[in-house]
Amino acid sequence: ELEETPMELGGEQGRWEEERLKTASLSFGAKKEREQGMKQEQEKYQLILEEEEMIDFVTTAITMKGTRSEKDAPALSQAEMKKQSMQEVRRSLPIFPYREDLLAAINKHQILVIEGETGSGKTTQIPQYLLEDGYTKGGMKIGCTQPRRVAAMSVAARVAEEMSVKLGNEVSLVHDCYTNTLSVTVPSSRLKLSVLLSSSVIIIDEAHERTLHTDILFGLIKDIARFRSDLKVLVASATLDTERFSCFFDDAPVFRIPGRRFPVDIFYTKVRLYLNPCVLVCEEIEACCELLQERCRRLGSKIAELLVLPIYANLPSDMQAKIFNPTPPGARKVVVATNIAETSLTIDGIIYVIDPGFCKQKSYNARTGMESLIVTPCSRASANQRAGRAGRVAAGKCFRLYTAWAYKHEMEETTVPEIQRTNLGNVVLLLKSLGINDLIHFDFMDPPPHETLVLALEQLYALGALNHLGELTKLGRRMAELPVDPMLSKMILASEQYKCSEEVLTIAAMLSVNNSIFYRPKDKVVHADNARMNFVVPGGDHLVLLNVYNQWVESGYSTQWCYENFIQFRSMRRARDVRDQLEGLMDRIEVEVVSCQGDSVPVRKAVTAGYFYHTARLSKGGYKTVKHQQTVYVHPNSSLFEEQPRWLIYHELVFTTKEFMRQVIEIESGWLLEVAPHYYKSKELEDSSSKKMPRKQGKTKEELG
Ligand code: CDP
Ligand code: MG
């Protein structure tokens, strides 16, 4: 919400877009062609192909295979007309005049970096050009990876529409099974490495986003491309830092698609303005939409009709589709977006952009192992992308809610790649399972901090996923099958031993939907809190979550039930989806799905087996983590807030006003010796000793690496 006073505009008004337009040019082909050093690494990957090893790191990918089947050809003339107008739209895109040049360049070079303004047609057109040019001959696929599932979904639907085919045949979506709620999937819910290996072309799209998975893909694909000289690699990026990609891929040429941007006037504020701070991204977006709608209602007929539409990753797809609908005459459309709208989605007709200058970023503290989502100023590169969204169809304006000085001096040039600010447990497990043992020398575009890598190795060793030589154990191999954090997969695997996999799967699914189960509207706080209290069972929050889920199942997955109990239906639906997908994987890792019939001890032991790293003990004024003697507190929302049991395991630490433990469960200290005898010594768990540290691992960092 903006300050009540009218915004004072002024300061600099940049015409930087115009300048960029003038300098945009097609500079291609000048770079030296690189030698295709055929390395003897073939064996490694061949082995993987045989085993049909799975990889999880491509969150979403579109694969296109084969040619169109006749039965899908539209019979109606209306469909024919639609197809024709679609073709016209395709021909009007900035990339179209460069179709032949682009295909020639792809033919000539194994690796090509493609740079183009958002909306120029990279994502939707390049796969089709390749298809038309015969790259799917012999059953080969064209793969296009997307870091965001919303974008992947929308883009796959769009490509299918342009091709007049149904989604799921020629164009399909392969996606990560964990965080996803897609309606369209291919049989395997996880991308197989064989998709990479049976493709003629791999497009790494949105490369500039530098997500963890994109960065890992860079390293892997660079390696694979060395021995698969027939594989074409296209690195598609918005107009950002493409020289870095070129450099990483041994000076691969950069193909620049000149954008058709209109000038954007930039306005800064004289003082920093803030939007209402809230807790969760989707809540913020929804809250902002509500505020806008409320304002409109108050203004009544004084202003033209305002369509206020949210867009964020977890928004149901029918709601997402709304942002693309044309605005009725006389009305105005306002899209309230997370940074998903920065580069991955193109919404036509946007003229004004309001940029608060912040982003929510994951950050990781390798010392404490704590991951947190923090609001930080965005980078200048992000700010420029945001501004650029205003100039797609006509001259636009961008209002920056910060000063010109802040832009110049307080913002970083570019965003720090995710790999440098995240927990690497999952990635290490994945790479080890692909047979890549030497992680210290893996070809990262920007290597992660050494201590983060070492911590991940240490944790995996403590969990029993790696042996003292740093090799994957049998347990580790099974853990790698599950696309979830190592502690969570250990918990799931431990449920086998304690015969409570039914319950633990539910808990894992509920934990994964990000603390957004309980709904607490401002005007019904008392009711909501009462409803929440009714779910409380002894033992801790994990068991409360289990209780909520089980009751929901009993209600027949009812929406009404959720509404009456102040439960977020959307989150429950997602939890159900995640649970289904996890259950589907139990077969692969040979865990029988059985129930412990209401006994909470086995469940709590399984949680302990996965999360023994996260033990806290009651001490004066709060709790102390056993690992770092860090003072932490039970979150006020927890069912154990009043009770304060002696020993707790927390799911995560969040820092708001204090270090809070979120989702806690009560345990007995003796269980720690049972589940992690290699990690804890009984002396350390005596209640009198408050200063003792857990035993250090026996192996040094070098031995683990
Ligand atoms: O990848 P890039 O940002 O270069 O562009 P794109 O996503 O291929 O989009 C090209 C054009 O297709 C844009 O003008 C979009 O408006 C349109 N498009 C659409 O109408 N619906 C979608 N779901 C995706 C793209
Ligand atoms: Mg794109």
C-alpha cells in the first residue's frame, strides 16, 4: 500500500531504453569455434543411460517428440482460421525474421547462446523452428528446461495451441514431482536423464535466472556435450550477462535477437516508499489485490473499471490464465506479480510498471545450516528487467519506489546465483548418484562456497547417506530416489523400520506446503484460533498436521470442511498431490506403506531419525540447539508453545523477531542414541550437561570430499 500522500515524482527520467535500442545489433559468428575434445567420459554416462537413472533437478521441461499425428489435425474451418491467425502472430514476433539465420547458426555450432528481450519468442518459437527443421527425426526429442513450473505450464500450453495439438502428445511437460501440482504430466513424474540423452537439442531456457538447477545443468550438459557431438545445446537468456554463458561454454557464439522495445520513462521517488509488509509471498499478493479492490470500491464511479489480477507460482492455473485475457474496452488491468513477471512471462499490453525494488531471496548460513527467505533490495539487472516490461507494445513508464541514489549505490549489479546461497544437501546427493564423486572440481559456472559444500557432505555422512570415503551408501542411493531434502527422505526411509510410512508420508507432504495450512483472516482471528486449537493432539505440530490431513480425508477432501475449519484448501490440495506422488515413489525404494494405527512413538522416532541434527533442549529462558548451543524459541503458533517439553526436534528455524523453531515435535533423548549412535554419545544427552557438544564426525573434510 502506498503512502496516503500523493506520490511525488521527479528526479531522474532516464531514456535508457532508447539508447539500448540504438545499440542493439546482431553480433554473431565472430567468436572462435571451439574444438570438440572427445573425452573418454562416455562410459560414465552410458552407464547412467542403461540404468535409466533419474534426475530431479530440472524442475520443469518441455519435450517435443515425433511429428504431428493426423488425427489431431483440426477438421473445422473455424479451427483452421484460428490456426491461420496464430501463424500470423508467430510471424509477427521479433525472432521470426531471424528464423533462417538462427537455424543456420544452430546447424553450424554445437553450443549457441541466444539472447533476446523477454517476449521476442525464444521459448515458444525455437522448439517449433527446430521441429520444423527436422530435429525430431529418428525419434529424437527437443528438450527445453524451465526453472519455473508456472512458466513451463503456460509455455507448454501455448506451444501446443500454436501447433494445434493436444498437450501431452507432441508437446508434453515433464516435471519435478515434489513441489508440483500440474494437471498435465508424462508417465514418469520425474525427468529421466535419458530425456537429456535421447534429445537432439537441449534448450536451457531462462539461463539468466541462474537457479540452482540451471547451474547444475550447465555443468552436466557441458560435460555430456563433449562426447555427444551430435547434441545441440542452446542457452537462452534475456538480455543479461550473456558473455558469462559464452565464456563458460568455451566461447560459444552469442546470437542476439534485436528487441522491439519502446522507450520507457523511469521515475524515482524522492524518498523511499514501502509496500505493506506481510509474511508470505502469496499472502502479500492477495493482500495487495484486496487493498486495490477496496480502494476502487471506495472511489466508485470516479475511476474506470479496474481488473485486479494476481500472479504467483502457486496460483491455480485457471486463475493464472486470467492475466492473459484481453482487457474489456474502457477498463484497466492491474497485474500484481511476484518476480515471475520479471522475465518468464510475457503479458501483452503492459504500459506502467511499479517497482518496489525488493525481492524475496533464499539465503543460507553455512555455519548454522539455516536457510531463510529474506526481503532484500533487488539487483539493478532485475530493476531494469522490471522496467522493460512497460515498453512491449507502446511507450511506457516505470515508477520506482526508491531513489535514484539507491538505484546507483544500494543495489547490486546482478543477483547472486542461487547455488551460492542455498543448502546443497540435495544437489550433492544427486551428483553422487550420477557417479560424480569429485564435487570440489565439478565444473560450476560459479562454484558454491566451500563451507556449504563441506557442510552438505558432513550432513549426508551423519545421515548415513555417504560412507567415510564420501561414497554413496545403499541408504544414500535410496534417499537419492526421493526428490526431497535429505533429512526428509531419511525420515521417510526410517518410517519403514518403525512401520509408520502411512503417517510419515502425510507428515512429509504437509511439511512441504510451507506453513500455509491454517487460515487466519484478520476479522475472524478468534474463530480461526479456536478452530486451530481443536486440531491439537499431544506430541507436537507434526502430529497436529497429520490430524488435520486425516480429518480432511474423512471429510472426503471437502472444500466446505476446509472453509469451516479455517484450513487453506489450496494448501491441502497441494499436500494431497505431493503425498500421492511420494507414495508413488515408495515402490521404487521398496518401502511398504503401512500404518502404526495411532501410536505416536514410531512416528516421532522416524522424525528423529531424519532430523536428529535439529535437536533442541530446554534451558533457561528458552531452548538451546544441541549442535551449536544457539538460543532458540518455540514459535507462538506451535501446539507446544505452552508446554515446553524438555527435548524437541524442530523442522526449521525462522528468524523474525527472534530465532523461532517452526513445527516442533517432542522426543525422548534416548531415541537420539537409537537413531544416530554414530552422532550422539550418551554423555552429551544427560540433562545436567548443558555445555557439551555432540561428537565431531570422525572423518576430516578432505576424506569426505
Ligand atoms: O521466451 P520469450 O520471452 O522470448 O518469448 P515467448 O515466451 O516465446 O513469447 C512470445 C510471444 O508469445 C509473446 O508475445 C507472448 O505474448 C506470446 N505468448 C502468449 O500469448 N501466451 C503464452 N502463454 C506465452 C507466450
Ligand atoms: Mg522465454
